[in-house]
Amino acid sequence: MKRRIRLLRYLAIRSLQYAWQSLKNSARVLLGREPRHDERLIFFRQYFLHLAGFRHIWAITCALDPEGAVHEGSCCQAFAAMWTIGTARACGWTYLHTPFTVIAHADRPMGEWVKAWESVFNLGADEPLCSPAKSGVLNNGYGVGPLDLCFGPPNLRLKIQDCFKALIPDFRRKYYAGRSPRTNGKMMVAVHIRRGDVSEHACTERYTSTENVLRMTNSVKSILETCGIPVSIGVYSQGNAGDFEELSSLDPSLYLDADPIWTLQELVEADILIVAKSYYSYYAGIISDGIKIFEPCGYPESNPRFSTVFHWTLFSELDDWLPCQADGSVDHALLERKLARLLAERAVVAGQPARPTG
């Protein structure tokens, strides 16, 4: 009954908003101006037609508006598409793939840039393409409407999360199409540090101090060295070498402002990944089958797409995602157990006996 009341209230409010927007757009057209559109009301119209039986919703796609996409990076857009695939599976819809059109931070002509990233993610493999002429298709580019209220049970969001996690092997298969996972000679530790547009003074919620990064990486290095396991540490970031003097004790290889596609591949192929607070790093962690160490954080619930990602609700310790403490310290006992399992799995693949970790 509560859900029905909420749904009726939603329909009533959106009906009034839709009528008001229609009147304003009619006035704009008469004055020779462009009409405006509200994504929420586009969803409402589609849902109303679905309820009325005029146009059945049967599919979903992820098509970002070019004006918005120009501010969104490659992995942010990839995650949006992956989440949309999970939504399609949870709701029993067909996923229709919309190729990328514009991606931020282009280092080459946009057409080449978009094509390169489309090839890296390969999310359109085995998926039908979306056509603008198709009706009954929701666009999840910036989130659709209240799906749990309109289409499913109150726990629909949890169902979407479960479907997303179940799809990760498929996302890996798409990524590795035409290539094979690399076998590292040494234990490779990739440290992604987000800088550039993030600092102590700008976008601070996505900033991780170099001191915390050092503490996380030192935990990993000390355990590996105690076990006699050769380790190679790579730091991937932006800036100058002098910005990372605090990490000199790690004797790392610095890869600063390197090719982003190559860098992503290095993060994915690492045995242990120190994850930054970014979709770029998060995508690499999803595709990687190694250990991921991250600093938990959260965004306001008013931005559910960010909240989903950076509250880290999708993964747990069982998924090889290991949270650190606020000061960057890591649970050594838990990390040792994860390393033991990782070494055993790699030994099975190589046909060798597993090495003890302690």
C-alpha cells in the first residue's frame, strides 16, 4: 500500500511538471527558441506510455549527451554502460549498445580517441546496437527514473548490484577479447595516485595523501619481502618526479603522464593494485583478478551514481577488495591470507607448487 501511495504521488507530481514544461516549451517554440528537456520528465513520459499500454518498455541503453560526455572520462562512461547492462539483466530488458561519441581528456582527434576506448572496453561485443528510431528504450546515460518504484521491488537496486557482480566475468571476457592476461615474472604492485585535477585543495573528496599511499604500499612490500617474494612497484600518476619524493623508499618505477590506454592495461595486469578514488582506477580493479587495496570513501546520497561506486558497496573482502584504515594502514593478517590464495592460484595456472607466505 505504501508503495502504491508513493507511486501515485510520483505520477501526480510528474504529470504537473510535464504539463508545465510542455506549456513553457510551446511558448519557446512560438518565440523561435529551442525547447528544453528534463531527463526526469523524459523517463516519466516513457513510463506513462508504458503504463497506458501504448509503448511497452523492453530495452535500455546508455547514451550520454555530448555536452555532458565532454566532461566524463573513458572509464566513467564505461562503468555507466556496465551498470546499464546489469540493470537490463535485473529488469529482464534487452541491453542495446550505444557506442561512445565524446570522451574527456582526448590526446588525439576525438574520432580516434573514442574508437580506441571502444576497442579497449569492447562492451558492444555480442550486444545489439541501439538505433534512435527504436521506441520503448530507456536511456540510462545519467540515470533514468526511480526504477525500484516504477518497475520492481524495493530491493531492485540490490538485485542490480548482484547482476553487475555476476557480469564481471563477461566484462573481463570482453576486455581480453583478442588478447590474453599477462604472466608477471615478479610480483607486480601497481600504485595509482590521482593527481592533476585532484589535490589537497581541489576535489578533496577524491584525494588520497601521498603519506597514506606510502603506508599502504609499504604494508604490501614488507609482507612480500618477508616471504622472499621478488616485487616490482610501479607508480602511475601525473606531475613531476619531485612530487613523489616521499615514495623514494619504495624504489618505485615512476610512470607520469603516460599513455592512458597503456596505463590502464598496466593497472589491470598488476598482481596487486593500490586503487585511487576514480572510475579509471575502479574499472581496472573490476577487470583485474589480483588483489585490490583501496581507501573507503563516500559521496552524498544526492548523487546515487557516485554513491554506488565510492561507498564500495559492490565488493567485500571475499571479492579480493581489501579496505585500508583512515591512515592508510592495512590488516596484515588479512593481506597475508589473500596473498597466499593469490600465489596458490597463480601456481596452479603455472603448474608449480604454491609458495608459502609465512
